[in-house]
Amino acid sequence: MNKEELIEKLKSAELPKIELQSHRRQLRIALLNADYSERQPEVTISDLMKSKVRGGIERMREGLVSPRPVWKTALVTTLAVALAFGLAIGLPPLIGQSPELRAAEIAQNSPDVIAALGGDEVETVRILNIEDNMATVVVEGKMGGIVNALVDLYTKAVTQAVVGPQLTDEEEEQALNIATADPRVQELLDRGAVIDLVLPMYVTFSGVNQETGEIEEITETWAQMWMNLGNRQWGVQVDLIRGKVVSVTD
Amino acid sequence: MNVEQERELVERAKNNTEAFGELYDQYYSQIFGYVLKRTASIEVAEDVTSEAFFKALKNLRQFRWRGVPFSSWLYRIASNEIANYFTKSKPWQSSPEEVSNSMNLSDPSAETEFLQAEAELRRLEEFLTVHENISKLKLKYQEVIVLRYFEDKQLKEIGEILGKREGTVKSLLHRGLEKLRKLTE
């Protein structure tokens, strides 16, 4: 049998057109009765802090070793502040008094944050870092707006609310093209993983200006995407400027 | 339902159970049919379809509209669930006891419908033979072949469903068909 005959055989096979009305009805009832509060992934802020955000930032630092050609290859300092806008999780239950939960509560109720979101409702709150009673929090609105907020846990106030980066459709497509060309990502895709989210992230680091010899701060917008396969998740950081995947982390 | 209507419905469904019910009504048959063609088992198709829709409900708020049809997202979830099923279990071999235990025995009409569906599936000998050969392929080949020839999806749409580039899909399809051809010889 040649290829054309095989294709013809596949196309002409009588396929099952079976539908079980009882299953359809029962599943519909079960879905519609499911508690909406259970829709969101059960991820707590503390889980996130341990498993995703801190790891992500540390790995970001490791990844920042190949600046654009105008800068010297070696970075003068390891100081790299990455304001990652990469995690999309459900709004965790705001109970308890941990610093993470307090920071999230303060940020999502802040008039400054709501104003920066253009009056939109808060959908997700992510804690990136807490240091010296100052928390860096990312708030995403239901309409997709992102605000990076600094929360003073001592005064319980938001001291800064800055509108986060946005990716254009072209940048998002570029990020997907870069990622899917990467062998590590390709391997995950081949195993059945899917890219669920593509989000922008700011990356700020110090580098030496080759022309002046001075240390300057560079801020770039990269993309961060999340891949899922079953219960496993990978974060993929894409340097849009140099057109490469910086890291793929489990 | 056009794209804009679907988009609006998906947005409503993020906060409205009834709207999700409309999406479910729209796509249940497609997803169940796809899973059935992948697994050739009524019981597995029921379980995997249920799991897929619950995952869709749970993760709907994370769905972002990027020009990819909502149905592709559902197919993607279903494909992942099928992959999970195959990686977590041996090929499906139910004993009669297992089959009856999995059913809602308090609903005689459901039992009758299930048995009729099983009989109907067993009647499709040609499909079952083809499926048996397809099931010997790696999952990555199975899914592109089923989506292309049983679900009649174009390469672009298969790429959207599987998160692969069109060229990759084409290459997988070519290699998958070649392997399937050797198996059918």
C-alpha cells in the first residue's frame, strides 16, 4: 500500500458518530454545579514564592550574561533586578497574616493600583519579592492591564504603582517563533506540552557602555511563557532583542 | 456562532456558569468524538471528555484570546488529557465488571445507551483495525493523523491545537504516515 492509498483508506473509514446523551446531560449538570470558586488553580502565594518566583528571578540573573553587542560581554555586576510579569495564577485566598498575603491584600485594594489599571477589576496578584518590609507585587486586571506595585508593609501603603510592559501582537508572535525554534522547547512540545501563556516582563541590569566605559542601567522588555504538561509546568524566558531563549525552567 | 460572538461568549463564561454551559453545548460532541476516535473506547472517551471539560472550566480565566479559536484550546486540553491517560495507564482493557462498575447503575437508560454505543463501536471493524495500527505509533504521530484525517483539520489548525508550527505538523504527518504505512503492510 502506498501513501496515497493509505490516506484514502484513512479518509474513507467509517468513523464512530456515537454520542451518549446520558453522559452529556450528567456532565453538563456536574460542570454547572461546580463551585466557581474552585475554578482557579489552587496555588497559594507562599507556594508561588517557593516554587516559581524566586527561582525565576535567580535563574533570570544567571541568564543575563549575553547583553547586546554594544555592551561588553561580561557584566560588571551581578545586580540584576528582574521585574518578571510571567506568572498567571488565580487570586489566592487572602486570609492569614503572612507578609505575602498582606502585600497582596494591600496591593489589590490600593486606589493607586486600581487607578493605574484604569479602574479595571483585579484578576490576579503575584508577589515577586519581599525585602526590608517592601514587597514587589504584580497586579493584573481583568482587561489584561498589568501594574507593578511597591508595597510598604510597615505603613501598609502602596508607595509606587507603575503600569507594566505590554507585548504587541508582533512581539508575542516573535516570542512564540523564538521559543518554538528552541530545541528544549521543541522537545517539550513533542512530549505533548502546550504553551499556555505569553506575558511580558521587564529585565533591568547593569552593564558597561563600551563607548564611555561607564556603568549604565539597561531595561529591556522580554517575554515569559508558561508551558504545561499534565501537572508539570515550565517557564520559558525569551530575550526578544537577541532572539533567543534564555532559560527553560521546570 | 461567528468569531466575535464566540469571543464574547467565552468572556462571559469566565464569570457566568450558564455561558459556560452554552460553550459546552457547542463543543461537547466535537470533543467527545475526537477523544473517541483517539481512544476507540466509549468508557475512556467519557472519562477523558469529562476531565477535559472540568479542566477547561477551571482554567477558563487563564484563556487569552489570540486569534486561535476556542475549540482549538478545547482540543488542546483534550489532547493533553489523552496523553495523560496513555502515559498513566496501560492500553485500555476493561473487564465486564469494571465496565459496569464505572456506569451509573441507578440509571437503567444510561446503561442501555452505553451498551448500545459499545455495540455500535464494535460494528465499525474498519475503523477499529485502522485505529489499532495508529495506536501503535507514538502519541505525537497519533494526534496529527487523527486530527488531519478523522477530524478533517487543516495543518494550520492542527498547529494551533498542538502548539506546533505548521512545518512541524507537516513533517510529523509525513513521518507518521510512513510509519503507519509500514505497519499496515
